Amino acid sequence: MRALRLLPLLLALACSGSIDGPSGEGPPGTEPPNPEDRLPELAPGPAVLARLTGDQYRNTLTDLLGAPLPALEIEPDTAPYLFFHIGAASTTLSERGTQLYEQAAHQVVEAVLADPTRRASVLGCEPTAAGDACLRSVVETFGARAFRRPLTEAEVDRWLNASTEASGGDVARATHLLLAGMLQAPSFLYRVEVGEPDPARAERRRYTSYEMASRLSYLLWNTMPDAELLDAAARDALTDEDELYAQAARLLDDARARKATQQFFAQYLDLGRLDHVERDPARYPGWTESMVRSMRTEIELVVDDLVFRRDADVRELFSAPHTFVNAELASLYGIDAPGASDVAFVPYDFDPSSPRAGVLTTGAFLAMNAHPTETSPTLRGKFVRERVLCQTVPPPPDNVNLDLSDPSGTPRTLRERLEQHRRNPECAACHADIDPPGMLFEHFDSVGVWREEEEGGPVDSSGDLDGTPLDDARDLATVLADDARVPACMVKQLYRHASGRLEVASEARALRSLTEQFEASGYRFRDLLLALATSESFRTLAPLEPSSSEVGE
């Protein structure tokens, strides 16, 4: 009983992020201090101890126990530096979070054991007494899947003895406590990846085959390894680069890879903010209750088309005049899209003279980066700087007045009000960077509808990017199509997503190598995923600190 009672305490005390602490962290866009032509030899970054994200937790439970799952409440994910994986590796589990995991574990086990089919599938045998051979088999087989590695003999004995003692000899209770206890264990809730000595390089460690099975599966599927991956790990085959490539390619051919890839792009593009977009239909007649869902679907279809259907140059995300629309988006964009309906999306190619090209002219981007009643060149320019080019935009000073309303009551364009705002020396430097590219979108209103006038006068959408004069968003799309910072930024963001942390200075060579491989592939995102999965930087880690210790079961 004592071991099971200690499980919540183990969860609360389990390391909440770094095992030996990421070094060299900085704000998004921070560049390594070394010039490109003097990059140091790769020294892999530190290990992190990441909890399963909410999606990973539910996906893993479903793969372990089958569907459906009861409604489970757990603490929501956080996304520092854009990604849930970084939040999972850097935030501490609260006392309430521990209680919610305990509650969820008992809920799901009760549901599974009450269903004869699922019960037989999970247990594999029917225990007749607490601590019998069947329950030992459950510890060994279910535990190996739940922990993504085989249990030691000592671990098997501890789990079996603890469940027997806690149940008072009642076999049904012993079975329930055993499964629920394992679903609260750090080895289930956390991805414990500390590596082993690297026989090729004494100054670093490499991830074990079982750890690589998890790293690969949670990167490409957002769930636990399947039987084939675990079999490869049992043969210690996943320390071999060729085997790792073959497994990664297999995973990418599965439908789960499409969903996991969509989740990366949703975080990279910050699509979660769409859920908070609201507009008054009286002010914006084309706005409907389902518009946000349509906008999200449009981006998802564009990503799926680029990455999986066509396996095309993913830089087109920001530059290609090609999208997918349903009837309400076609109306919003003022286009005729034969075959589109309320539910049916159809591919659509914008005319070369159209002002739209790339994701930055979609309703999703334009509505997310605007205010409920007017546009925001500042938000739109900030997105371009931070998300597309990986540049740092510092927050405004605490005492700066962000109110752009005109106290005189005289109608003035947003451009005029921003120009007055920039006269404040504390605002000038930052706004000089983000407003000029943001102004390029001024022909699009707060929901993404094209407009010719503002406050009774013609819209001026002129601006620039780093001193290059541009007329509008279509000009920006043309420039971004060949801007080397765009693919380099995508590589950096994927690297952070996969690592669960910011890159450190000694990984600059790894990022450059991945960017070069990305370029050589024709900027195909699937090839980037394969290059990352087989890279030294994904397969190795820095030595652990002497004080570090592995988290127990």
C-alpha cells in the first residue's frame, strides 16, 4: 500500500523540466554568438524531462486501453516559446495537477475493467488471486507498454507486492490499483530520456533504443511507440541510423503523422488564438458563427496539401497563390469557387493580379492579428518578425500608453495614429521594425475582407521589409518566397518543438546542417522530419550533471 500512496508524492517531486538545466536560453530569435563561418563542432544539448502533453496523454491512454475514454480533466498545456512540448518540459506539476492525474487514472481503469472485451485485451489473462502469476504477467506486459521499456525484476516485484498489500488480498481491487498506479507513475506520465554512454564519443551520451522509440513516436505520431518500434528497440536496433530512418519513414506513411504534423503547424502559426476571435456580424456582414472553424480548416488543408498530398516546397506556405475554400470563405474573399458549399472545401488558385498569396493573406492570419473593430499593423508585423523570420520583438515598456484612439475625435487612419505613437522614443525603435511590414496588410480589414477605403479616404498599404520598399501583402509574399530566413526559421521552430527546449549555442552547427539538408531536398517538410529524426543532435545529449539521477518508476 505504501508504494501506491507515495505515487502522488513522486509525481509532485519529479523533475519538472530540465535534468541538468538548459543552458544558453534566451528569447525567441536569439542567435548563437558564433559567426556562420566559425561554428563550433556540435556539442549536443541537455536532456529535458517532459511530461506528456494533453494530446499525448490522451492518445497514449487510447493506444494502451482502447476507446472510448471517459471525459478526463487534466491541467491545460502551456506554450512558452510557442510550443506545448517546451511547456511540458519546463513547468512544474501542481498539487491539483497531481490529483487530477490520480482521478483520471481511476476513472479510465474503472471503465476498462467493466468492459469484458477491453478487460481481456488489456490484461491478457484473468487473475484469480492477488499476486498470482496472471497479475505478474500484467505487470510485465502492461508495464512494458505503459513505461515504453521493459521493467526490471525488482520493479515487477515492487508493483506486484504493493498492489497485493494495498488490496488486502482482494483480487479485483489489486488489479484496479495495479493499473491505476502505473498510470500515475512518473515513468508513464513523463518521457524519461537520460541516455547511456556513447561508445563513439566519450564526451557525450546517446539515447537508448527504447528512448529513441519514444522520441520518434512522440515526434511523428504524438503517441506511444507501436509494437514494431518496441520490437526494434528490444533488438537495440534504434541506435543504428539506417534502421532509425526506415522506422521514421514508416511512421510518416501513417495517418497519425498527418495529425501530429498539423499540431506542429498549429502551434508554429499560433492557430490557437483563432478560438478567441469574435466579430460583430452587424459590423462585418460576412461573419458567421462557423467562420473561425472554416478559417482553421483552410490552413489545415493547405498544410496537408503541401506536406503530404503534393510533398511540395513548404515555403509555398507563405507565398503560393493557392488555397482551399468553402462557400463562406469564398464570399469573404470575394471569389467564385465552383463546387464550394457550407461543408465542402475546394482548391482555388488566385489570379496573378489578386492581392492574396500565402497564409499571411488568409482570413485566419488577418483576423487573429487584428482587433475586434479595426486592423493592427503592429500585431501583423510582429507575427512576420517572430513567427516567419524568427526575430526577437521585445515587449513594450510597462508604462507605455497603448491607446491609439484620437482624443480630438477627428477621424484619422490607423497609419496616421501609429505615426504619432512612434514619436514616443520608447516606442520608436520597436515600431520601426514591426509596423512597416504590418502596414502591407492594411487593404485587409479586421476579418480579412479586401477594402479600398478607411475613414473616407483611400487605403495606403505601402511599407517595407528591412528597408526594401513594398506596395502590399502580395509584394511581401514574393519577397518571402526566396528569403533564406524563412526556411531557417522553420528549421529552428521544428527543432525547438522536437527538443522541448530552446537550442543552445553549441547546436548552431546542427541547425545549419538541417537547414542545408532542407534546402537540398527542395524544402520538403517530410524530408526535414527525416533529417531531424536521424540527426546526431536528435540522437545524442550532453553528459548529465553529477548530481542528476534518473526518475524512478
